[in-house]
Amino acid sequence: MAAPVLALRDVRLADGPRWLFDGVDLGLEARGRACLVGRNGAGKSTLLRILAGQTAPDDGERIVTPGLRVVLVSQEPLLEGETLLDFAAAGGAARHEAEAALESFGLDPARVPVGLSGGEARRAALARAFAEQPDVLLLDEPTNHLDIIAIERLETLIGRSRASILIVSHDRAFLERATERCFWLESRKVRRLDAGFAAFEPWAEKHAAAEAEAARRLDKAIEREQDWMSFGVTARRARNEGRRRRLVAMRQEKSESLRLARGEMTLASAAAPISGKRVLEAKGVSKAYGAKTLMQGFSTRVQRGDRVAIVGPNGAGKTTLVKILLGEITPDAGSVVLGANLEIVYVDQARADLDADMTLWRALAPLGGDQVMVQGQPRHVAAYAKDFLFRDDQLRQPVASLSGGERNRLLLARALARPSNVLVLDEPTNDLDMDTLDLLEEMLADYAGTLVLVSHDRDFIDRLATSTIALNGRGVVVETPGGWKDFLIQNEGFLDPSEAAPVRKPKSAPPARAASAPAKLSFKDQRRLTELEARLAALPGEIAALEARLHDPALYSRDPAAFAKVSTALEKARSDLAATEEAWLELETLKEELAARS
């Protein structure tokens, strides 16, 4: 393994009365690509600042190669200078390099850096960082507020860069494409996985299972020691003082492990009357602002229970389309008809619904008092706030003091307390950590109503959407069944920013095909489909057998090697099942399409 160019050794840092880091070791090799993963509040941003030399640890050391250029792009970059070009060149980059970097992110170098959107400010900060050509590049939530086009541009630049790059991000698809190593900040220390993010979650689950078993054994040890103390310590106090101290130490360890345990966030939406089967129908909708046409002749029908994702570059008109579909904006042409009994809740990406001076308490209970109505039942404000991981001492703090992720959780808490059968979320994943994203995804998957989702998070869309509506920014809108990957397959080049990019029609209106096109699967594909079906039939039984072995509470203590072997086999079987299902679905879809053509 190559020697690191930048490293932390045995770093400790206190946050008030508690330790934020307690013996952190982390090293970045030349031209490495790594991610730093951890829950909100674990200290990921602080760790990046220590690596950048902007924050000094209380103990330990930062080891840096002499002359190394380290650049940190923070979550909320501060833009200064008369123009974006002045800002981008202020870090030492040649002006022509800064200008080229800005233009590559779709920004006008002569523009004044005032009044920029969140996505524009982040693109400007990224352009400056790459223009400086650092040796180490530290990126803190770089995809927040970026559209999919900008994210893919960022992925390309990371692939071309000669820098060592460490990324903090909640965007799974981005991390899978951009990283080859993972650092996990958990329980005040950092663990290292020498594999890309695609391997992180099974690896982390394995560690969590081992720690849960260790906690169970600690509980048993405490119980044994407590029994001994109850019956023997009085008579043997002097002789066994060491054993008493050991019990106290174990209790302290147990207390600390409980304190560090992750809070559980509870997400549930308030029920509303069932809407009509047709939620909305748009026919021939067009909208332009001045010379810019956002959409022309677009039609769609949304049925009860649909999960519709809306994607496209910033400025393409995604939010405008949502407001047209909800009847908040009148189209220039065409019509929108809303269904019956609709209870619509809309969460705005700008968080405009939050008053910065309002306390968290008042935000949840705007009419006063200490109760909030949730699913038609009164809940105490403090209890409901805890469902969204807010502490009691935060209830009297102003909204302005909350982090981006906390503000997003507060918006969700307010929205989900209201009865709805149509839930509209505009960029809901910004600033949320992966654990919260998973919980949000589970809630949305179980949501009984209709979901309209505007998002740049490709993995989130793939996990939820039943159809995807895409705007390319040049007036063309298409709708494709399925999620992001389905959209890409059926509309190749649709979001290419160049004017000459091909514009493909949606899947519902395919181009004419030659009469000689095959009407059934090839022999090879049919054989593969048969193999996949057999594997799909066998894998659930294999998984059940492995799970049964792991349910043996004595397996770990009796044979740790066998426990590890079974855990690894179970992870592989689950992964095989997911991959087999996906491959089967692709071939089965192709088979149906070929049959439809014949």
C-alpha cells in the first residue's frame, strides 16, 4: 500500500463535554478516490476541515507532504469578488483556467456572484476548486442542489483529475461511480474499506451485526457480575475490589454504547380520504417565459397510487411543470384537470415555508400550545420532534440555527403531520444522510396516496418511481415508464445539453422498425432467461436456510469463523437475488416488447 500524502494519526477532538473523535486514523494516497460515510452529526464536515488544516484537533497529528495543495469545497461556499471569474481565480488558478472551468459548469465568468441559486453557487465553488488543480480535493456534499447534468459533469472531472479526492455525500449513485475506497466514521473512530461504495453497505451491516453480538455478550457479563456482587461483595470487599472496578467499567462501556447508538427516526404520513382514481390529467400543455420555451404540447395522466419522478437540468422548468399540474400556474396552452377529493401537501425545495426567526417548537405548533395534530391525533410537540431526531434542547432554538439536514427534517415533520393523499416533494434528499434517506424511502414506498417527486438523486428515483417525466430545457418533455435507468435506456441523449443532441420520443411512441426485426428472444437470451428463472426459484430457499443458521444465538460464541462465513454467504445470496431479479426483468421486458412487435 502506498504511503499517504495526507493523513491523520490518533486525532481527538472534543465537542463541549463529549468527544467527537477519539483516536481517528485516516490516510489519503496519491490519486486515490475515497468517500467518508457517517450519520448526521458524526463530525464528517469537521473531519474534512481538520484534513484541510482549517481546524486544529485537541490531540493527535495531521501529517502532510511538504508543498501539498489541499482544497476544501464546503457545503455552503461563500462567493466573493466582482465577478465569478474573480472568485474562481482568487485561489491561485490562472484566469484562463478559471474561465474554462466556469464555462464547463455552464456559468458565465462575467456574472456577478450575487443572487445565485444554490446549484449555481455550488457549481462556481467546484469550478474554482478544479481550476486550482490541487493535490488533494475535499468535497463536502458536492451534489447538493446540482442537477443530474452537473452531477455527471462532476463525475467526469473526478475521473480525469490527478488529485487525491475525499467525498462526503449522501448520493449513492454518485459515490458508486466516483469512489474506490470507503472511510466509515462511526462511534468516534474511522474504519476503512478498500473497496468502492457499492460494497460499503453489506460491509457495514456485517460490522453492525458483530457489534450487536458483542453488546449482547456484554449484557450477559454485566448480569453475571451483578449476581456475584449481590451475594458476595459484602463479605469479600477488600479482596475483590478489582472485580468491583471491572463491573463499574463495564457499566460505563454499556452506557457509552447506548449513548452512541443511532437514534431511530420515525416517518409516517397522516391519512386523508381516498382520492378519485384519476388524480390529474394534462392535455397539450405548453409554457414559455419570453423567448424560452419550457414545454410544448405535453400530455400525461396520473392515477391514484402512481409515483411520478420529474427530472431535468436546472432551469428546464421542473418546478413550473409541478405547479402547472397542481393548478397553481396557468399554462399558455392546453388544459389540466384535477381529480376529486384531493388533499395535496407540497414540500418546497427552497424551504420558503420556514421562518428563520421562528423556533422549532413554533414551527411544529404554529397556533401555539404544546400539541401538534398527527394523523388526526394530538401529539406533544417534544415527542413528535423526537420522531425526527430533534433533541429537547433544540425546541427553543431558532430555525436559523439548524443545519441543512435538520431544516429538511423539520419540513418533512410539518408536511407529514398534515393529512394528504397527494404528496409533492421538490428535491427532498438535499442534506439528508443515508439513514434518513432509507427511512424516507420506506415511508414513501408505503404511502397510500400519489407521489410526485422532483429529484436529482438517481438511486432514489430508481427505488421509487413508477414513471419518469423528463424536461430537456429546450421545450421537449417525455414520459417513460420506470425509474432513471429505464429513462436513460429509452431516451439516449435526451438530456445532452448541446443543441444538436438527439431528441427521442417517449417509449409510448416508438419509431417505425424494419419488418426484419426479430419477433422473439434469441436462443442465447432464451436459455439465459430459463437459467435465471431456475435461480430465482432456488435463491429464496438458500437465503432462508442461511438466515436460520444466523438466528442461532450461540453460533457466534461457539464458532466465530462459521458465523463470519455464513454472514458472507448470506450477503452474497441476497446480492445474487437482487442481480438475478434485475437481469430476469430486463430479459422478460425484452421478450414482451418483441412479442408486441410481431
